[in-house]
Amino acid sequence: MQDARLRIGATLLLSCAAFSSVFGAVLVAVWWAVVARGERNLPGRQAATVIFGAIIIVAGFTEAFGGDGISYGFRMSVVTLIAFWAFGRGREGDLMNTAVWAFGDRIGFDLGLTAEMAVSSLRRIEKDIRDIRNALRLKGSRGPVYDLIPLGFTLTIMQIYRAREQGLVLATRGYQGGGTFTPTFHTTKTDTIAFFGSILIIIADFAAFAGYL
């Protein structure tokens, strides 16, 4: 999808539908298989191992302690696939364009700047994971399962450090909030159809939930 507004809107709708129920997750998975062909932007093996490994561990604990871990694991996996599609396909400035279009130069600029910095940090994660795994291997890795905890802890610390550095840069440059930005968008017929499909999915999911009640 070329239009960032429609892609972000579809992402929100699809994520809500996928997380709310297994039925919604199945519909979203079908949408992803049909619409996201060639644009799935799946991560590398190392990043996928950490991300989906964490989901499996949480799902396993949930199932072991009497919860519906299998449902949780499936729903979160679909939500994650949608996130890969949405943000892997995105171009720099998409979130800024959408935020300023929706909320204006003051609040929208601040939200867009924050979102762009967050996505920029997320895109560094795969390289971070590779570097951390190399370091763990040199120290004597005990396997991917045992590496998940130090990986997650180190990634968290690195993200906090980067956020602090970005804040210092903005403060040094005198940033106090707001700014001037002119958003631009390019909408295709495929974008419109895909977004309409996400609306139908959330409606179907809501109807199924209402029928269950």
C-alpha cells in the first residue's frame, strides 16, 4: 500500500480484529496472505527466532497455567505478521505525513517525530540481535532458548540508551515542540481495495462477537 494513511488505518483495524478473537485472526491471516504478497517483509532468521520465540514462551506459560495459550500464540503471531507488513513496507516520513495530516503542525508534528524515531530504532533491532548473539557465542552460548533472556534485556537497555541520546540531540538543537511540515500521499486503487477489506474484516469480527453475546 502506497498511501501511508490507509496502511496505518488498515494496520490498526487488522490488529484489533486479529487480537480480539481467533475468528478475526483467521480472517486477518487470509487478508495478509492475499494482499501482502510480495510485501510481507518478514524478518531475518535471528530476529524471527527472538520475536516468535518470545510469543511461544508466553503462550506456553499461559497454556500451562490454565489459560488459552494456543489461542494467544496464534493471535499474537498474526498481529506480528501484520506489523512486519505495515512497517517493513513503510518509507521514511510516512508516520510524519500521517500524523501532521491528522493532527496538524503542533500535536501532529510531535507525534510524527516520536513515531519516526521509534520506527528507526526498531529497524536497528535485527543488527543489534546479530551483534548480541555474536557476543554471546564468543562467551559460550547455551542455545537460542537460554539466550532469549539476555537478548531481551540487552535490547531493552540499548533502546533506552538510544532514546536518551536522541532526546539530548533534540534538546541541544533547541527543539521545544511543533514544526512546519507539508504531508504528501499517493493513493492507488489497490490501496483502496485493501483498506476496504480491512473494514469488512473488523465488521465481520464485531458481528461474530455480537452474535456470541
